[in-house]
Amino acid sequence: MNHDPWIWIGAFLTLMIFSFLYKDNPFYKFAEHLFVGVANGYYIVFYWQNALMPNLFEPLGAGNLVYLVPLLLGLMYFARFIPKIGWLVRIPIGFMIGWGAGISIPAYFQAFVLRQLQGTIITPQSFENTIDGVWAVVILIGVICTLVYFYFSKEHKGILKPVSRLGIMFIMIGFGASFGYTVMARVSLLIGRIQFLLGPWLGLID
Amino acid sequence: MAFLLLIFSIAPPTQVQAIDKPNDAGSAIIIEWGFSKDDEAIEKYVIFRSTLPDTMRVKIGSIIRGNNSFEDDNTDDKKQYIYIVAAVKDDATFYSMPSDIVQSSPQFFNTGRTNILVCILVFIILLVFFVQRARMGKKLFVRKIPGLDAVEEAVGRATEMGKPILYVPGLGDIDWTATIASMNILGEVAKKIARYDTPIIVANRWSVVYTVSKEVVREAFIEEGRPDRFKEDYVRYLTEAQFGFAAAVNGIMLREQPATNFFIGRFWAESLIMAETGAQTGAIQIAGSDSVLQLPFFVAACDYTLIGEELYAASAYLSHEPLLMGSLKAQDYGKLIVFVILILFTLLSFFNIDLLHLLEVQ
Amino acid sequence: MKWYEAISKIDRRIIYLLLTVFVILPFFVPFKIRQNIMPQTQRLFDFVESIPPDDKVVMISFDYTPQTMPECHPMAIALLKHCFARNIPVLGLSFDIQAPGLAVEAFTTVVNELNLKASNYDDSLFYGKDYVYLGWKSGFTAAVLDMGESIAGVFPRDYFKHPVDSLPLMQKTKNYKDVAIAIVLSASAYPEYWVLYPQSRYGVKVGAGLTAVMAPKYYPFLQTGQFSGMMSGMKGAAEYEHLIVEKGYTKKLGRAETGMNSQSIVHLLIITIIILGNIGFFFSRRDQKQS
Amino acid sequence: MKRRIPLIICFAIGILMIIQFMIPHPISREFGSTVNKWYIVLAAFALVLAIGNLIRHHGTKIRRKKTNWPYSIVTLTSMVAMSIIGFAGGVDPKSLYQTIYLNVLAPLGSTMFALLAYYMASAAYRSFRARSLEATLLLAAAFIVMIGFMPFGQYISPRLPAFAEWIMKVPNMASQRGIMFGVAFGSIATALKIILGIERSWLGGKK
């Protein structure tokens, strides 16, 4: 058995979380509330060190007055506490939402549309190996059927009905495969925790 | 003697060309050269640079044989340079003729991204066109989305049971569009809640999303004429720690016993931890996400799941607002264009017209 | 309750208990399942096998974090055992801030185990001669590129604050020319960038050890030969362990192999309960139809 | 004004970020990185409000002695303690702050993560029933992949591992790509609606 108190703390916390599998209980409640508290304490310090100091106070201290803008925007969050100017809080929110929307548009076109198109289009090179070419055709059909499933503004009748049905079948096979594959990837995490309990803590395995 | 012969038989690289790197922010020059005739025999090419008017040669880097280009990404846009490439074997160096004088400069438009610009413009035109049409009163059809039809029922059930509703707007920050979409849906859900006077718990992971979702819920109550019913405790901040958040949401599900759980937005590995705990409490669960890897878990553990794009159709579907419906039509046309490009480019490539490079983004 | 209703309504706690037992069991009851070795693991192993002893170093970039440790740590251990058994010196480094502790642990575990068995001076492993751990560096791209010119320029001091020039191994390891292969153990995109920068510029051979979730993304790199081999997830680590045992470099079953045994029987358990659930479902539905 | 100014700001910043993507000039890069820094600063300010909310929630629980109120003390004290430890003792790799991160936060996080293994088993057991053709396909794909990627898969059939890989690379890939196209247009439309002011639920609907 280990004599390092930190190992013991880690082991007890691990067991407390696992106890939730049986049912909610005081140990889990304790671990959960501790988790939230410590994590928030961690991030308070983290933001101070890595966000506010280098991105606000240091440039301001160096006399860079442009940084008064984020300071002002940031202070507007607190306008909520003064009912008369409460609407000011929408200004930083508008800024954040606009920023998020703006950066995502070109990014989605690049990574989700153009690159996926490149990957799906079939060329004569796809048939260098015949069987690979056949699978490329299957992928193309699958992509098109899935697209049809997501078509909203037409009722799925006539030709659309069997095609969108095929689309949902592709989706379900994909979901099943991802699920099965992820089981493999995730069991290793549990094995890791068990190894920690049996090894460093109890010393039953080396 | 044989050793000497080998050394003297090596030809230097030819035709060294240096050009300003296109589509960049300056400070970079691309150097290209013709292979040494003895490329097979040498070890590497070493690139030298001299900064005018000074002619002193400085080594700036090297690259193994078989390559005939190099990027110098450390130039001063105000200075002029000349490059020399040398073939190196053992300790012997064979210099090329110098390149022409070259200077780097930044560009104002990245021509390698013209295709993205075209995409964005086309989509804006589609969107504005269909929104205008909707504004003029043209009715638009939307197919049934079962997950969204269930929203009303789910809110109703919580009201009947006198239990709260839990809404998790994903674990993504506001820069994930799924989070923005989730905020729109939250607005619709909150309006229904304001009508029924059912308590809601919105659990947030990011500070910014917290401030936005609070505004959204508050505004929904005001719009429904029930600002008095809004409680500060409805919208909560938990923690930024991914699994700390999941632990706390589990706690809420077991102790405050919500009758309905919404998981709508961007999710990662924690998705199933929350959804499965929710399933065990017996709540009705509606999930919606664009996270392809997490959807299978939601499908397995929730009653209704909005798959991918259905999440983005939700605010239009729930609000029945014509303007938002117009955008659904634009989305459909986007998919139609994808379909056409897939078929067209594939067919053309078999007639030796290769258009794939049009899709390349720099 | 009829039997088929019972098997379709097993309490989840029973499932959890079974699962726990199944995970723990292989640690105490070791058994061997013949591994089917994936070609990419075999390729990595063969590559390391082909490196001449006491010549160039194998560079291992430890870029995994405590959360991905169960998958990547056994890879590190197996690689170290393989290299040391063949007298290939190892140079470790990290670009992920959470990794150095894990890297040091991997080195210490393997070195201690081998040194306990060593009978004389020549068999023993020494820091600075047989292995060096350079520690952590920020600014990944600049650092991996600069190492093409000089490793000591990027890491003037190693993790333990020794001047790098003072270490015998580093005196003969100046830059990528002295590196036989760089193997990147990671749960993120680092291996891709090793191909993009140092390999395209300096021709470094790159191998990878990735988590199972990440691995499928990297199959194309194997096809093009940009990766000289890859271990994917705990299964890849187990295969590598299997290969070094087969060659006689070590006798003991590794962590990953035990882990794979746990995984295998857990999969069997999950498959079994799904089948049970469906049998129950099938019979209950038949009942409903009849009534 | 209460609506127009936020809408204009949202529109302007959104359009600027799109244009920024197109321009490689250093001025544009400078702008991009400045705005990113502002975002970080704004997130930090929002954290003050967020933590305020957390303190209020738990404070009320303690004051009113609501159910489970003692646990709220755990959250509040541990948060204050961790902040003090970080501010007073520094954040070096050997500081108490990092030690607590490694020995308290890391095991808590990894264990929550590890619960997934259990939940995957119970979710699969409960919901993987061959109710319909679609459900059966999902079930079958999951089965084949689970068996195929395990060492014992080859005993059942030597072709099984290759079949499992085929499922991952062909039908799975096709469905993921199809979903991704839909997601792309959905999110681009959502983002444009926000920028153009068509969708304004964050301002409280259409009025």
C-alpha cells in the first residue's frame, strides 16, 4: 500500500465517483460539489493569469489605450444590475455572437463543404483499384441519400421516399459502427482507473 | 583519387528562382531550383541568402535531396534579397548561380480563398431571396420533424407533473454555431414555459453562454408578458471543467428530478454520461446535436434526437416565423448545389475535365 | 415474471457489477489471446528492428496526457523495452505541458526493471549515455523545425537541467541526421505536423502511437508512406508488446495486453447482454401478438 | 436604440471576421488577433457574473437550509481555497495549485470519464433492440465492429476484421459526410441569420 497521501486522496475521490453507479449518495454528492468548487477556483486563477493579465492589464499598463474598448465592453456586463441601462448588456453579447457567427461561416465552408466535396467526388483515379472505385461509388450514393433525408421543404413522397429511407439506413449503420468503435476506445479509460486503484494505491499489481 | 573524382563530378543546382510568396502576410519568399544533375548522389540542398546592398552569404536552411523548393519565412518586406542554392555532399559544397533580386510583400486578397468568397456570396443571395419571398407572404412547406413536435408535449408533461425542465445548451462556447442555434431553441422553449409557469433549469458551462442564455430566457418571459415569473435561479452557471459539468448535471437530474431534459448544442464524450443518467431517472429526453460522434449515444439513450441539420431547422420549425422558414429553403438549395456539384464534377472528370482544384482552399 | 421478461429487464447494477469484475479479472487471472497483428504495428516494429544498434537514436515525443495514458503509456513502455533490448539509444521530448511527468515515469519504470536484471556494467542503462529526456518546449512548429539544424539549440538543457552538450549521447546526436525515427505518442494532431514540417524539410522518418479514437483519421498517412508505422489505441500497444515478447526481448505480459484481455471480455459481455435483451424482446413481442 | 446598437455591433463584427478570413495582409491579422484577445477578456468578465451566480445559488441554499445545503459549503469553501492557493502560492509546475490539479481534479475528471464504459453497456442493453429495420441495422453494425476489432474476431471468421473496417470506411464515412453537409448549411444559415439580424431571439424576439 502506498504512503503518499495524495494517492490516497485520488483513490478515495475515484471511489466516491464510482459509488454513483449504485445510486446517488453522500459520497458522490461530496465529490461532485468538491469537483465544481475546485475546478472553479482553478479557472478563476487561470483566467486571471492567462486572460486578464496578458490581454488586458499588461497592455493597458504599457499605455495601449485600445484596450480600453474590451474593458468598457466587459464592464457593460454589469449594467444588468442597474435597470435603467440594463440593455447595455446586449452590446458585449452582440459582439460575442457576431464574432462567433463571423468566424464560423468561412470555416464551415472550408472544412465541411469544400473539403468533403473533394473527398466524395469520384475521378478516374478512384478506379485504379477497381474494388476501391466501387466503394467510392457506394460512398457517393450514401452521401446523396443522406442529403435527401435532410431535405426539409419537400414532403418525402414519390422518389424521395425510398431515397431518404436509404439515407436513414446509412445513418443508422454509421451510428452503430461509431458506437461499437467507441466502446473499444472508452473501455480503456475504465481500465486506466482500475489500474490506478490496483497499482499505485493498493499495490496489488505492478 | 577516386574520392576526388566523385566530388568533382557533382553538378550544382540550376536556374534558381526566388519569388514573393503569393497570398500571404509578407515576410516570405519561395525559392525554387532545377535539380542538380547528380541529385541522386548528393545529401541535401543548402539555401543561402544575401541581403542587399551587403553581399555576405548567410545560410538560412537546408532540405534533403529530391526537393526543389524552399520557403524562407523570415524576410523583411523592406529589404531586397538574392538567393543561392548549393548541393552538398559530405563536406563539399557546390553553389548555383544567384537568383534575381527579390523582395517580399503582403497581399490584400487571398486568391486561394476566392472559392469561399463565391460560396458565401451565393448563399447570402439565396438566403436573402427566400427571406424576401417569405416576407411577401409566400407560404413554405416544412416536413415533419418528430423531435420538434415532441417539444410541446415534453413541456406539457413537466407542467402536469409540477416538475422542472432541464435545458443543457451543449458544452460548446458561443463560437460553435450549434450553441447559437441552441440559444434560439431555448428562446422558444422558454416562451412556452413562461406561459405554463413551469420552472426551468438552464445549466451552463461557459461564462459567455451563461450571460447569453440568461438574456434569452429573461427576454422570452418579458415577451410573453410574464417578467415577474422569471427567477434568477433559472439560469445557472456550473463549471468550465468538462466532466465537472457532467457530474453537476447528474446531480441536478437526480436531486431536482426534472420531468424533461433537453440536451441541445455541441457535445463531446460527456454526452452519454448525462443522457444515460437522465434515462435512469425516467425523464423524457430530447437531444439535438451536430456532433457526429455523439449522435449514436443520444439516439440510444434519448426519446427524440435531432440529427445534425435538424437542430438548425428547429428555431424556424418551432416559431413558424416566415422569415426563419425562408432560410430553411436556402439551406435546401445549398444541399441541392452540393448534389449537382458531386454529380457534375464526377462526370466531367471522366471526360478528362478535372475541376477538383476549384475546391482547393489555401 | 417469465424468464424472457427477466432477461430483458436485468437491473443495470448487475450489469455494472459484471462489467467491473470482467475488467479486473485479467489482472489476476492472466490468459493469452493470440493477437492478430495489424500491418501498421508490424511495420513500426520491423522498422525499429532494422535500426543498427549503438548508432542513431530513436526519438520519442511524449505528447499524451493523464486521460489518454491507458492507451499511450503502454506504447511508450513497449517501445523503450524494444529499443533498450536492441541497444538503441532513446531521446525523449514533449510538446504537451502535461506530458513530462508521464515521460519520466515511463523511463524510470523501464530502466529500473532492466537494470535490476543487468548482470554487469555493459548491460546496465545510464542516463546521458543510453537515454536522455529533453523535457517540454512550447512553440511546437518552430521547435521541430529548428531541431533540423541543432537539437541543442532548441533544448540547451535537458529536463533535469544538465547542459545538453555535457551528455555523451547528445554529443553524437546533433540534429535529425542522427535520428533513425521520430515516434510521436499523442491523442491530438501532432503526428500530422511532424509529417508536414520536419519530414518534408529534413526527411525524418515518422512513426505514431495514437488513441483509438484518433487513429482512423491517419490511415492515409500510412498508405502514402509518410508514417513508417503506427500503433492505434490499446490494441496497437498490445500488439507491439506481443511482438517484443515473441522476439524474446522480454517475458512479461505488458499492461496493454492485460488491458486488451479486459476489453475483449467486456466486449463479449456487452454483446451477450444485447443478445439476451433481444431474445427477451422477441418472445415478449410474440406474446403480445398472440394476445 | 436598445435593439439597433447591439444589432449593428453584431453585424459589423460578424462581417469583419468574414472579411478578415479573406485578407492575408498583416493589418488584417493584427485585427484578427486583437479581436480574439478581446473575446478572451470579455469571457473573463463574464466569468465574474457566472461565478457570482454560482455563489448566489449556493449561498441561498445555505441560508435557507434547503435540502443538501451542507454540500454547498463544500463547493464554496473549496472554490475560495483553490483561488487563494493559486493566487498566493503561484502556478509553477511544483506548486500546490498544480499538485491539487493533478491529484484532485485529474482523478475526478478521469473517473467521470470512465463511467462512460458502464453507461455504454447499459444504454446498449436497454435500447439496442431489433424493433425495426433501421434499429436492426444499427445493432448489426455495432456488433460487427465490436467483434471485428477485437482479437477474438478472427476466430469467428478470418474475414470479420476486414468487414468491420469496411463498415467504418464505407457506409459510416458516407453517412458522416452526408450529415456534415447538412450541418454545414444549417450552421452557415444560422450564423448568417444572426449577422443579418433575421434571427434575434437573444434580443427577445421580433419586436
